[in-house]
Amino acid sequence: MPALELKGISKHFGAIHALNDVDLTLQHGEALGLMGDNGAGKSTLVKVIAGNFLPTGGEIRIEDEPVHFSKPVEARKKGVEVVYQDLALCNNLSASANVFLGREIKRGLWPIRWLDHAAMAKRAGELFAELKSETRPRDLVRQMSGGQRQAVAIARTRLSAAKLVLMDEPTAAISVRQVAEVLELIRRLRDAGQAIILISHRMPDVFAVCDRVVVLRRGRKVADKPIKSTSPEEVTGLITGAIHVA
Amino acid sequence: MSSELVPPTAHTSIESVLDVQQHTALQRLLSAQSLWVTVALIIICVVMGVWQPASFATSENFYNITRNFSFIGIMALGMTAVIATGGIDLSVGSTMGLTAVACGLTLEAGYPWWAAVAVGLAAGGVVGLINGIIIAYVGLSPFVTTLGMLSIARSCAVVLSGNRMLYNFGPGGAVFKTLGAGAINIGPSFQASYPLVFLCVLTAILALVYKFSGWGRHVLAIGGNEQAALLTGVPVKRVKAQVYVVSGLAAAFAAILDVGWSGSAINALGASYELLAISAAVIGGANLMGGEASAYGALVGAALIYVIRNALLMAGIDSNWQGTFVGLFLISAVYLGKVRGAKRE
């Protein structure tokens, strides 16, 4: 049973065809690199899967169940978690507050219900430990390094039993050392059976952690290959259009 | 699926640092603006008490100052919630005027005190709700929306009151007046006015809300990063609308106490109080960029403003200088906040 199945997904903005007839299948425990030039449709595809846009045409299935998302919250309920490019963190809150933002653990009986800070800090700490990240739950995100912030954003996706994690350029804005840290986080997620789509401009990242690579050009899928049977040169050619289809 | 992850072995130190905070409780206390404002407040009180024991350090003066700043303090409490989301509410002064008139008319018509309180709170709540809907759902800027409401609410207050003072309170008047003018004894010689008691209780409640409620956390999250709050499923629009309702209710409650204390309702009540309420919140550590809120800060900020005014008066300085001193403290508070912010980055 595939974690995610896209059949003939299209997205048109008026006359602009951002996505045309895209098919995609992703298994549990598989990391897929989604590549393409600016405007190729990567972000649009991610936004369709994450529930930001309704597709103009086509079908999305999560574990064989057809789904229609009109809001990101609905996608999350079906097990689609997103790590946004800018990480979507609140600097003024603690790591644990960010992990649980929008789904806080509470105690007490309605209508008097209060936040269970201790339980949230403990669970967040466990998640950071699983990710082998030295991030302290009660520290403010403001004081954290890029790698730690990434760990907070990724830990958030592990709160629920996510079926699919979308990562939009997770290594775009961090230092070289932290890139290695983040790639390690992605590997751990995949090894734990998580289906992952990694959107990236960085060829080395995709080749380091992904099992497969999909290339989009002008809204169409032009390649879908196991990482072992392709090369950075071929993928570059596919992205730029030097190689037409593979 | 998470259970399939291998537990960490190399990083045994992680568990041991789980409870460690980069900022210890003491460090956080020392970096809180409200602490330093409290220190300033105590210093001014001690200096004045030693210098003018016969006029400043009297139970009567304590009673008057604490009652006077309670009205502004209660408004400032509501203002902290708005400011925490990165908004501003300029309409609270006019909301007071409208509430005063609404209460006055209800009492003059012979309804009981609780009906007047309910009508007054409803007036403030509706003003806040209109602000909130326009800001959160229509998407206009808080500054412009509440500036417009400042004008609208005051104008409605003038029209409704027939531009006259309302003081012929009916049978409900006696209890209504007690709400603002009553006091409880603390110790043998000191008295705390009911407005001060209400302020302290509301401050405690709001402090608990910020610390322990999901709503308080969402208010701070919206101020910190509205986009992040939205993406993580925080009901951003609803919470943004709610903070203006809270602010409107706080202003209405302050007006109810003020009318009760003065025994009459005038449509000009609260004119320019919005600036005092914002000043009190900001002096107490609220950050106009959003993401920070302190209920205690609102209380102590309001106290500082009124103690400075009182101290200048007692020192025999021309009362026209009061604004200069309050303004200097406000600007210093913002500067202090900026310095603290720079240190944390």
C-alpha cells in the first residue's frame, strides 16, 4: 500500500498551467527528492499535497484512500506533515511550545483546562532525543542554531503518526555543518518508516539521502528514477531541459 | 512509527539536560522589564515617603493613587492582549465614554445595578467585536480600524447622552456607585478601593491565562509569527478578533468602576485614556511588535505613571510638566526593551 499516490494532478491558475498531469507514487520508508528549476511546479505540487491548493484535476490518495484537502489542517489530520522553508516557528516561544503549537497537551476538565507544560516538555525532549538532536525543550527558539530550529520543525511532524512528511528546502538557509545534521535527521525519519518528499535545489543533499528523484519541468514530470541509476549530471540536464525526458 | 526509532545511546546527556533552561528562573526575572519598573516604583515611593511623609506617605494618598491608576490598569490589561498579537487598540478611551453613557441611561431608566453593568459590558464587548471582525476577518490595519472606532464610539456616546451629564441614577444607583467607590480595610489604617481589588484579581487571572491557557499561548504565537501560527492550525482569525473583545470589555469594566466612583456618567469619560493605557502596557514590558505580554506589567506600568504624577504634584512642580515626565519614562521603557531585545538575539 503506497503512502501517497497522485494520479493526473493538474493545477491551473487561469491560463497558467503550473502542473500538468503529474503521476507520483511513494512508499512508506521511501525518501523522494523533488527537483526542478524555479517555476517548474515544485512548490505548487507540495502545496496541493499539503492542502494549501485544491488541484484543478486529478486524484490524491493517502494509503489508498482518496482525499480532498481545502485547508492545511485537513491534510494534517490525514497524516500529511509539512516542514516549511522558513520553518514556521515562533521565536518568542520555547522549543516545546513550538512543537505543540496548535495541538497543546492540556489537563483538567472543561471548561477549566490548562496547559500541561511538563508533559509537553517531556514529549518534546523524547522527540529531540529520537532525532539525536541536542535541543532543549524549554529553550526559546530565538536562541537556537539553524540545526536546532530544524529539529524543532521536524519534531513537530512526529507528534502524530504522520504518513508523509513534506520538506521544503530544509537546507536552504543554514550553515554547512548544520546541513549534515539535518540530512542525518532526514535519514532517521526515513529509516523509521516515514515516507518523505524532499524539495531541494541542492543536488548533493538529494543524492545523499533520497532513494528516488523526480524532476519537474514546466509543470510536467520529466523523470522518475531510482537515485542509483542516475547521476547529478543527468538530473541537471533534466532540470535545465538539456536532456528532454528520462 | 516513532517507536521504531532507535533510542539514543551516544547522546546519554540529552535526558540530563531536558529540564535545564538556558534562562534560569532568576535570569528570566532579571530580564523582565516589569521587575525594573517595580524597582523604579519602589525607589520613587521611598524617596517621596522620606521627603514628604506628611502628604505622600499617608493612607489617604495611598487610597487615592491606587484607585486612580486602577482604571488605567484595567484598560491596560486588555491592551496587553491586543499588543501581544502585534495589534493596537486606540478606541478604548471612547469605549469608556460609550459605556459610561450606556450605564447612565440604564440606571436613569430605573433598571437595577446589574442590568447597568451588563449593558455597559455589552457596549464595550460590541465595540471590541466590531473592531475584531474588521481587523481579523476583513483584514484592515488595527491602527486605522481602532482610530475610526475612537471617533465613532465617542460620537455615539455624545448622541446617546443628548450631550448632557447623567446622574439621576434610579434605585440601582446605590449599589452601582459602591462598585467604584467602595473600599475594604487592609490593616488598621489602610484602605484598598474596590477598583484596586478588581485590578489585582483581574491581573492574577490574566497572568494565569497567559501562562497556562491554550488561548494565551496562541495570542503570543500570533504576535511571534502569525504565518507560523496559521500553518500549525492556530485559529488565528478567531483569536485576533477575541483580543479586541477582551480589550473592549476591559475598557467597559474600567468605565463602570469610574462612573460608580464619580457618581455621574459623562460622554467625555476616558478621552485620551487610550494613550495612558498603551503607555502603561508598554512601560510594563509589552512589545508593540507583538509576542510579549505581561499582566503584572500592565498593573505596575499604570502604577508608575500615577505615582510619577502624584510625586511631581507633591514636589510642587507645575502640573503641566507631568506629561513630559510620563513621556520620558515611556520612551526610556521602549529603549530598555530594545536593549534587552538586542541582548537576546
